[in-house]
Amino acid sequence: MLEDLLEHAKDILGYQRPVKVRIRPLKMSIARVSFKYGTITLDPAVLNLEEEEMFYILIHELAHLKAETSYHSSSFWREVEKVFPGERAKEIEDRIMTKLQRNMV
């Protein structure tokens, strides 16, 4: 399922480069990207989220790769807003953080 979501996210954003997804415990975040290796690393807790929430995380990380920035710059947000316009991104992020905080306690 995760690979299908990734391919769908790449299609929507028009991201052509190869991307690998790795599942590995992360200490400081739920996801991160490697520009050098073209990988998205996800914490295993992400796999317990709803499909839309996992899709959002993949879009978020691909937006970093496409905008070629690790910052939440205007070019980054333009990419995210192609899929999650307006306040929708914030709503999903809040929902994700609430769920993952519950799992960490």
C-alpha cells in the first residue's frame, strides 16, 4: 500500500526521480528525506495512521525533495498546496500529531 501511495503522490506532484521509502525508528521526527540518496525514511508509527494521513506525509516529504529544500519555504508550501490546499494541510498535520503523541505516551 505504501508503495502505491508513493507512486500516486509522485504522479500528482510531477516528481520524476526515483524515491525509496525506508521504515526505521526515528528519534526526532516521524519522517525525513535524504536529498543525497533520494530516500524518505518513515518511523514505524506512521504505518498505524489512516491512508490519507500517510499520503499527506509522503506528499510533505516529496515536496521537500521537489522544492529542493529542507525548510518549509514558500516553494515547499506551493507543492504541498497542489494536493492539500488552504487549511487542509494543517488539519491533517494536527490530526497526525495528536495520534502519534497518544501512541508515544
